[in-house]
Amino acid sequence: MDPALSAVRLTVQEAIHTLSSSEDAVHILSTLGTLKRYLGGTEDPACPEKEEFATVHFSGVLRCLVGKLSPGWLELSPDGQLEQLWESFFLDGPPDQAFLVLMEAIESTPGPSFRLMKMVRLLETFLSKGRVAALMEKQCRPQTKPSFPLFQETLLSKVVALPDHLGNCLRQDNLTQFFPQNYFPLLGQEVVQALKAVVNFLQGGVDCSVSFVSGVLGKVCIQGRKKEILSVLVPQLTVLTQDSCLWQRVCWRLVEQVPDRAMEAVLTGLVEAAPRPDVLSRFLGNLVVKNKKVQFVMTRKFLFLQYQHTTPILQSLLGYLALDSQRRPLLIQILKDLLETWGNSSAVRHAPLEQQRYISKAILICLAHLREPELQDIRDELLASMMAGVKCHLDSSLPPVRRLGMIVAEVISSRIHPEGPPLKFQYEDDEMSREMLALATPWPADACSSETGGSSLAPVPTEIPVETSERTVDSDAPPANPQGSDSELDSDDELIPYDMSGDKELRSSKEPLYIRDCVEALTTSEDMERWEAALKVLEGLVYRSPEATREVSVELAKVLLHLEEKTCVAEFEQLRQRSLVAVTVTDPEQVAKYLTSQFYGLNYSLRQRMDILDVLVLAAQALSRPRKLQRLSQHGLPGSGTLCSPALAISQPSSNAVAPDWRVIVEERIKSKTRRFSKGCPRRELPGGPNEFSSVAGHFFFPLLQQFDRPLVTFDLLGDDQLVLGRLAHTLASLMYLAVNTTVAVPMGKALLEFVWALRFHTDTYVRRGLLSAVSSVLLSVPTERLLGDLTDELLEARFWLADVAEKDVDEDCRELAMGALLLLERLKDKLLTTSSP
């Protein structure tokens, strides 16, 4: 053995013996000073003694110093020299060994105690002096001796899990510096300092490895602290990589050497934190092309298996793929895969609405990034995918899904056929539609050049000078005559215009005055004005002549159900529906029997069948109100015709001229002169009366349940006509709710629960929403005692199904409805326990 190395070993053994046994402060300080000469410059190969001390003996010396730590031992040197010299071994020596010994001492020391708190304070100083950056820098430098993987793994886990270890040891005495929200931003700053040292070494021609730093970054992100560390790391790396290719290469290597198990967490954090696609490109380079794990995460998992990312994140991800020619083939392939998923009928039926909206946005962003030659190469595939996808979306029973299909189809059509007539759908122009269309705006150079060229072709003035606008307004008027002409005397500017606001349009034919005249006009009249007048006054005539209406109620309902718009009548559908509701309210039993029988009849369109359901619900709602409220709602309907409320129409013109009643004047004077010390809120008595829907609820409800599972030639509720099935479920739920406290509520509830149980696993979202609403209606309408007495088995079965839906259903509205029904069940149980307790 080398004599110099033997001397180091002998010196360390004597020093440890002295520190363990001596109580002489001078002797201890001299011994520590001897050992201190071996610290510093351990990387210099010309000093084998220092390297031997650092690699072999340093940890043992630190453990000896930790073992001697006590108030009495530090007080051997009153001037504090011994304490400073003791701390310097931890702060100036090799940082990796000092950190591990500190963590080992803190975890093994029972607390609270002087030694524990002293070590914690020393660890705080260790962090504040940047020793963690020195620790990572040392691991990045080339090693002169082979490293031990177990040592690096232990060091890595201790660095990342420091807040957990300190929290477990100190509990309520933990320092704020070791809280996760404070420690991980500090660790991010230390990572930046370590990378700066790596760049300096590379510029000096020294090879380095950033695998340890990559391990730290990956372990922090996989533990769920990516936001804290990347909030510090990303902004600084954004600036450093802007003008330096070396920094960009370091970042590429940093991400590339992240372990596979942590790659997804790191990429997620970087995509969320990167403000722009070019920044993400500087961080990743072409790693998505070289690394299969990165390619899978960024092109499959982020787009098809996850949908929680915001629109800016989606734009940053797809923009990164579009920035480089080597990555653009991936963008084209992603567009094909997205369109395949978008046009899959099973995905449209089963995927959550949020995921469908997410995929639609991704398609529009991809189309915005692709250039015309690239689109023309895949034109046929895009057209085929568009046709299949539009059909699937338009067949959906959810309006938002249909609107997504319309918007995406319009954009695809405009991009693959820019020269042809545009494909246009009619849909609601809301915020979501405007956002989707904005995403489809083509991006970079072509868009800029077209905007520049377009602005120079036809500039539009935004402001018009006052003089010019005045001349434009008056351009149609004759030129002003000279002063003193006779035309000034003939001017009619000072005449008061005649009030024509109350005038009515003159019609050549009279409005029908009787119900039978209306039926005749709607069926056989060739006079379009008479036909239109009959439709407008029909509702008022029905309410005014209930006896005459009952004589022809079924015939009138048949006419209205098959009525088609012959002329352009304003609010034709509303007038027809209100008239049909009025007939049903006037003669509910007969008309309800007719309508429910026709719902499963042949040769009816889906629109007519849904009209029948709407009329039944509106009529049931009107019948369940008190009679006085019915009259008010009937008279208050807009556009119900002049004969809807004759008494009110007659009294309105003269109401302004009639003097106020003297009793009202006296009461107002008394109220103004009376002092009241307290006055409650005025309560208006609600009108009461029998529920007229109670006696006919069965005629509205039960016929709709009889044939829902029997397919017809043109009507199959359990097949393609899922939209009508969903509307039927919602209708039955509404009728059940309106039948509250009626004698027929119990059999209605039992029949409805059987209907729900037969369809509980239906694949259509709209149908499931209706079924869940039906369960809630049963719980709200049937009395508690009858529920628990007659429907116990049904409720027990429904409870497990509701719990499963609330936990696993893909649709958010279905989950919320299931939770609401479960809450109603819990309230019923609490109510039962309350009533049964003495």
C-alpha cells in the first residue's frame, strides 16, 4: 500500500480516537484542523491523500462528529470556534456524503432533542448555501472511479423525498423551508445551477452526464410535484435556450435520459408549462421521432386516452409537431387517427361529451397547421372520414354532439374543397361554436400573407366624417331652394304625425267564430288568409267554447296533428302546438287516448311522435295547476288571437279612461298616514283547487308504456330511433312528477321503475338521462309510506344501479342525476328512521 495513503488512514484513526475520548478543547480543535487539511480540491488527481480521505474516511469522521454533538461538547470552546469548525465539515466537504450522513442522523435521532434540532438547522443551512446544486454537479462530472448504482439511487431518493422524511421526523416542529411548496421550487433552482455548471464544463471540453439530474426531475414529477419544480425550471430554461444551441442540446439530453416510468409525468409537466410550441420544440427537439416512449405518450396518450388538457396545451402540443419537417408526418398520421376515432359510431355513443369535444378541437388544430399540398395528398381519406363521421354525429340524440359534427364537417369541407361551394349547417352560434371555428383558422406564413394582401385590396373606413355622413343621409332629398321661395310655405314639418300604432291589417275574409268553422277552414278551405286566421284564433275559441270543443275534440286533434304549413306563418309550430294543448286540456281523456294510440301508429314521422309527447307533457302541466292559474296562463300566452280573452280585450282600451275607485284612494291615504313598528312580508294566498290531472293521469301515462318494445316497420324505439326513446323517458318522468299525491301515483311509479329496469344499460346517453330522471320523479311523487311498503324490492335494486352509474358512467350529467337520486333515497331513509323512532 502507498505510504501516503497509510498515513491518511493512521491520521484518521487517531483523530477519531481523540474526538471520542478527549475533553480538551485545544486538543480537539487541533485534531479537527488536521483533518480539515484533507478537505477541498478532492477532484485534483495530484492529491491522492485528499481523494483517499474523501472517498474512504469522510463519512466515518462525520458520523463521529454527529455522535459527539451535545451542548456540553460544543461549550468546550466558549468562543464558538468548535461549533463553526464542526459545521464546516458538513458544508465544505463532499456534498453527497455530507447530505446522506445528515439525513441518516436526523432519521435515527429520537426527538425532540438538541441534537435533532441542531442537525435540522444545519440541513437548512446546507440547502440555503446551494450544496444540493454542488451535489448534483458532482454526480454529473465524469467519475474517476466506478460509481455504485445503489449509492446513486439512495442519494436520489433522499433528495426527492426530503420533505416526507423531515415531515415524519419533526411533525409539528417542521420548518417551513422543508414544506413541499417551498422545497421543490428551491430544488428547481438548484437544478438550473447544476445545468449551468454542466454547460460550463462542456464549453471547457469536459464530458458530462445529466442522467442524475434527469432522475431527480423524473422522480419529482412522478410524485405529483411537477408544477412546483417546473414553475421555476421552465421560465429560466426558456431564456437560456433561446439563443444557445448548447443549452438546447443539454435540455434534449435532460429529457431523453428521464427513466421510462417517469417519462409521461415529465412530458405532461413540460407540455403544460411551455408557453408556446417553439419553447416546447427547444426543450424536446426531435425526441418524439427518436424515442418510442415519447412518441406514444405525445401522439397517442395525450390525444386519445386523456382529455383533461386545455385548448392552449393542445395547441402547443400539435404546434410542436408542426414546427419541424421531420415531425410533420406524425401530425398527418395523428389527423387520420383522430378522424377515424371521430367517425367511429361506437365512440360517439359511448365516449364522454368532453372527450368528443377534445378530439374535435384536436382535428381542427391539425387542419389549421397542414398546408394545401399536404391536404390534397390525403383528400380522399379526409372526405371518407368526414362522411362517416357526420352521419354518426347527426344520428346522436345529444344536440352538442350533433353540433360538433356539423362544425368539424364544415371545416374539413372548406379545407379539402376551397374552390367549391361551402358546406353549411344550421346550428346555434354560441361561445363554444365560435371557439371551435377560431381554432380552424390556418396558421403561419400563408395566413399572414393572405391577411396582408387582403387588407390592401379593399380597405374599409371605420369612421365617417361628420360632413360626409350628413351629405350621404340627405342625398335623396331635393336640393335646397333659394331663400324666399314658395316651397318653404308648403313645408309640412310642423304637422303632428297621426298615431297609427293601433291600426290592424285589413283582411279580405272574416276570422272564424266557431270551432267547426275552424275545422272546416283548416281542412278544406283554399283561402290562405282564412286558413291562417283560423289557426291564429283557434286556441282562444277552444278555451272560450269548451262544450263545442268536446264534440269535435278528437277530430280537431287529428287535424292539428297532421296539419302542415301551407303559407309562411309566423310561429306556425307554436300556434299548432298551443292549439293542440288547448284541445287536450279541454277534453283530456278522449284526446289523450287518441294521441297515445297514434304515438305507436304507422306512417308517422319522428317529429310528429315527439310532438305528441310534448303536447301530453304541456297538457298535463296545465291540468295539474289550479283552475285560476290555468286561465291566467291561457290568457297570457302570446299570439293566442284576439278572441282568446274577449272580456279582457274589451276592457283594455277603456281601462285608462276609467277613474280610480274611491275605496282604493282611501286605502292608500290610510296606509300613508299609518305608522307601523313592524310589518311582515306581504303574503299572497295561493289559489287552491282539485288536481284535474289526477283523474286522467293513467290515460296519459300507461298507453305510452305498452308497446315500447315492439318494433314497427318505420319505428323502432329499441333500434335506431333512440332520440324518440330518450324523449319518451323524459316524458314519462315529467308525467310521473305531475301526478304527485294522486291515487294512481303508486301503480305509475311501479310501472315506471319496471320500464327503467328494462333499459338501465342502454348505450345512448340521452336515454340514460331520461331513465335517471324517471327514478327521481318516482321518489319525489310517490308517498314515502307507499314507496317503502309497495316498492321496496324495486328501490333496493335501483339503489345499487344508481351507485354504479354515479361511479362509472362516462357522462357527467348521468353521474349528477344518479347522485341526486341517491340523495333522495338517503332522505327517505332518514325520514323513515325519524318517524319510527319514539
